[in-house]
Amino acid sequence: MKNKSSIFVLTLFTFTILLYSCGGDKKQTAADNKLGKLDVEIPASLKDKPEVVAYIHDMNQIADDYAILIDQVLTDFRGFENKDVDNMGMMDKIKFMKVSAEVGFKSLDMISKWGDYHNKLDFFKEDLNEDETLALESVMKRFEERMKQIEGKHAKFFKEN
């Protein structure tokens, strides 16, 4: 009897590991997990241009990192959405300034990378056809979709008074 239960437990364990390792989407990003999945579409015609494919993935990563930062800031600002800064107490002002300073420092690197990669866009556009150029420009559309996801998740910060 002990042998049968050991075999059953071992089989169940093996099956669980197999399902876990084969079932997950390994291309799921942290932003996908927090905000919802957005696919990165790369046309087949770009598959033989690894520097352009790397560019698209890198730009999407920068956009996702920025989206995660904005999501975290809005989460940290929960409770401040209807407060007037001039009428806040000292502790609220300190928290507000701390979060504001953190987002400023963290976003500097991302903005710098975004600028560097954006400057490469014109270089790549020279060697690409129209469809391939649209694929590069889809990075901006994906970024806009990320911002819409954040706006939906944190709607109370974006409602008009």
C-alpha cells in the first residue's frame, strides 16, 4: 500500500511540474502580469534583421518599465486623488514629495534610453520598407495602449472634476 501511494505522489508531482513548465507563456512580461498582455508583433520580413528586432524588443521593454513605474506611482498615491496639495497635512506632503522625487529619479534613466532609441528610429527607417517601418512605429502604439491600461486601472486619477 505504501508503495502505491508513493508512486501516486511521485506521478502527481511529475505531472504537475510538466504542466507548469510547458503551460506558461514564457514571453509574459512584468507589465503583462500587472496591466494585461500586449503582444509584440514583428513581421516575418524583419526576422532576418536582428538589430531591428532587438530594437523593437528593447523599446517595448523601456515602455513596459515606464508603465510599471507609473502604475507603482499611482498605487503609492492612492488616497491622494481628491486632495489639494495646499491643504495637505505635513505627513501627507512628505509622502507626496517622496513619491514625486522617486518617480523623477527612476524615470530619468528610462527617458534617456527612450531618447537614444528614438534617435535610432530614423537610422533604421532608411533601410526598411513601409510595412517594416509600421512595425517600428507600432512600439509607440503599444506604449499608448499601456497608458490606456493604466488609465483604466487608476481611473479615479483621470476623471474630470
